[in-house]
Amino acid sequence: MATDEPSVNISGGIHGSTFAIGNQAHAESHHGTAVPRDQAAEELLKAVRELRADLTRVRASDETAALATALAETEEEIVTTGQAGPTRLERLRQLLNDSQALVGLIASAGAVAGLLGMG
């Protein structure tokens, strides 16, 4: 049975692709689009990144290792969701509070503490 209908044949994989078929079809792709962040999240992300970099320049300890891990997790959460959740922020506050000597030494630690409402 012959038909005058147009047809579409897709061979191979289409993972990660965007396409539209048909009259007035519209396709929109958001692959790799950054998650929107408000100004506060943007400032916290910048301060977290700076503190992570500064931590590589101080003597490693259990405290700095725990702080580095929490900072990495905070950065990941902000990048993937656009914000850091209250539990994550409370954990950072606690770690910074436990590391007051470090906060006094490293300006970026003070910046993060300030953005968390500690200073």
C-alpha cells in the first residue's frame, strides 16, 4: 500500500540530540546549560572556590580535610542545583566555627564565614 505521507527514518543513536518533526515543529535544546543562580549563591560559590584554593596552601589536618570535602560538596551542589541547601550550609558553618584559627589566617575563610552569616 503506497502512501504520500512523508516519513522519517532514524538510524543509530539519538542520545543527547534535539530534533523536531512535522509541520510547525519546534525543538529547543538545553544541553550543557548552566543552572541559574541568584546573586547570593554566586557570591558563595566564588568564596567557596577561593577558600578551596587557599586550603591547598596550608598544612593538611583532619580539620582542613573535612573542610575541603565540605567545600567541594557545597561547590558541586551550587553548580548542579543553583543553591546550597540549609543542611549543607549548617555543616559549613560548623566546620568553619571549629576552624576559627584557620578563619583568622585565611581571608577567603573569613569571606565564606561572612556569607554564611557568621561574621
